Amino acid sequence: MTDTIDERTPRRVRADAQRNIDSLLESAKAVFATSGVDAPAKEITDRAGVGVGTLYRHFPQRADLVAAVFQREVDDCAAAGPELSAAYEPAEALAKWLERYTDFLAAKRGLASALHSGDPTFDSLPRYFSQHLEPALESLLDAATANGDIRTDIGAEYLLHAVANLCMSAGDAGPEYSKRMVALLVDGLRYGAHRATV
């Protein structure tokens, strides 16, 4: 009996290929932020230090690259939750994660035109976003409410949308303005909190 390979199982990527992918994604993120998602491929590959052929081997369509940049940013933002929880008290970990999420939203603005283009490549991204970021934020919220640092009537989905709306309303004021607005929102989360006394 011969073994069959499950096509749904991703193949392992060689270390050098993974380095190229990581470099391309980081470069694409930076180029998209400054030159937009339609920037020339050569601008991305020059920054990454690889050839254009390497870009198209890993990302045959521009939409594939945009989706991969978005997913990587979501993954990084979600992974920051446990790291911050381990390093800071619950309220501070929550505030720092929301600041990190604000940075993610600023980077996402460079992808906005592509993400809303109607390309079917992007259809699964909203679900990917909520499946990864809501649990990360929910964990931080649970810890902060259990500690009595913030009010208990705010859910992760609501807070993700609230921060996104604040950042959207900032317009061209820049990321620092958005961070100040989010800091005010965090102060509001503390209103009505009942810190446990020992």
C-alpha cells in the first residue's frame, strides 16, 4: 500500500526560501506603505535583495503578495498578546497591545485599496482577521477585567471596531494622533472598573 500525501498539508519550506519569503513580505509592507500596492515589483525585490523571479515564484499574482502581507501582520499582532501578557501587568499589556493594533491598522491603510477591490483572493481575510485577533484581545481583556483594571462590559469584537473607527477618523493626521485617541479610549475602559482589594 502506497502512502498518499494530503494536499491540504502545507509542504515544508527550505530555510533559504523562507528567508526570501520573510524578506519579500517585510519589503512589500514597507513599499506598500510608501508607494502603494501597485508599486513596481523591482522596488520590492531591490529592497528585499532578491530577484524579480523569486518574487513571482512565491507570489505569482500581486493579490497573493498583498494577502500574505496582511496575514503576516495579523499573525504578528496576535502573537504579541501572549508576549505582552508575560511581560506586563494586565492593564499595561492591554494598552500596549492596542497600541500595536493601532500600528497594524496604520500599515493596513496602505493595503486598503487592494483589499476593497473585490478580488476573490481577499474574500477570506476578514474571517482570518477576526479568528486571530479577537481571541488575542479577549485574553488580554479577561486578564484586565479579572484584575479589576477595566470595566467588564466591553467585548473584543466591539473594541477592535472601536479602535479601527478611531484610526479611520484620524484621516491624514498620522499614526501618532491615532495612538493618542486610542490612549484616551483605554482611559475610558478604566472608568467604572472595580479593582479587587486584598
